[in-house]
Amino acid sequence: MDPFYLALSLFRRRQFDKCADVCGEILEKQPLDQAAWCLKMRALTQRVYVDDIESEELIEGDFLDDNAVATAPRPGTSIKTAVPTTAIRPRTSTGRPISGVARPGTQMRPGSALERLKTARPITGQSARAIRLGTAAMYSQKEGPFIQVSRLNIAKYAKKQDLSKPLFEYLFYHEGDVRNAMELAVQATQSCDFQDWWWKVQLAKCYIVLNLIRDAEQQMRSALKQHHHVETFIRLTRIYLRLGNQIKYS
């Protein structure tokens, strides 16, 4: 059986994990296969997709919550520094401790003259080679990210209608990258001369997450002028409910 046909069959049967695995095997042999790339993107999106019409407040709260616990110790403190004990004090051949404590890990610092004598190349060249090897390994590993969002050419994919919509849903639902998803929606709306109501609804969803309710209202009203869809009516109703609550409690 053709692997891509098998992946399509798995996608229709909602076996998204197996579908993504088959598409990954296809992409290992043919990295430029856009059909397999798009299908894997849709499978990963559908695996985590939720109906966000009833949970817009939860998405907004998760996105705008910047509170985090610091994992590194504060400068000048010794919270995570091990306290020297007598067990690490050097001793003579007779067992008597030598005065003074040698801190482990400081006598052989990386890049010192003694350390460089053991290598045949300078430390700078070795570091650059290690960085290149690490980058190459990151792209070849199966556990690595499927799409490098930071390297994504949003303007290029915004002009491709067959790839831009699955890519938006992948960024919005799977990655949770609302800002890049909004940038893609803006450029895709411009590329279609503001005639696609679907992109206006998606742009309004991004505005809602960013708490730009008035901008979301304008996009929804503009989408309704082009096409009457039940999702647009529901989302616009929820926007008016939120605006009413803001006016009530302001």
C-alpha cells in the first residue's frame, strides 16, 4: 500500500498519532513532500484540537499569565552551591588532612592552558564545531520540533491558500503561538484582498486571546457581511457579552 494513502486512511479514521508517524517516515525519505508535510501538520493539530468557542477565557488566561518561578539562584547567593565538608579535604599518605580545601571543578577550568595541551585544536574551533554538530543533530532527531517556527517564512506561506490555513491552525492550537498565527492571518487576509471571511474570523480569534475585543468585533462584523456562518454568529455574541460585562463592572 502506498504510504501516503495509508496516512490519509489513518487520518480519516481519526488515528492521528499513527498518521503523523507514517507522514514522518515519508518526510525522512522525501523532506520536500508538501502533501505529507501538510497532512502531518493537520494530524498533529487534530490530536490536540479543542472547540475553543466555550473556552476563550481559559486560552486568554494561559497566554497572558507571565508569572513563573525562577529556577536559577539569585546572584550572590549560595542556595544551590554545595557546602564543603571534611570528606573532600585532601589527605597525605598517612591519612592526615592537608590544611586548606581545594574546590572541585576549579583546578581544571575549560579553556585553561593545561586543558588545551590535551587537544590538537584550539578551544574556539572545537566549540564552533560542537555547535554545528549540535544544530545538525537537532534537525535529524525524531524528537525534535516538527516546524522551526522562528525560521518560518510567514509571508511565503501566507500566499499559499492550501498550506496557510492548516499552518495557522497548527500555530494556534498545537504550538499556542498566537502572535505568529496572527501575523500569518494578517498577511493571508491581505494576500486575498480581504475577501476571505475565514481569515477574518481567525484574526478575530487572535484578537480575543490578546484581549483586543473591539478589534475582534470589527473583524467578525466584516466576516458576516461576506458570509453568514453559525460560528461567526456565536463568536460575535460572546464578544458582545464580554463587552457588556466590561461596561457593567467598569
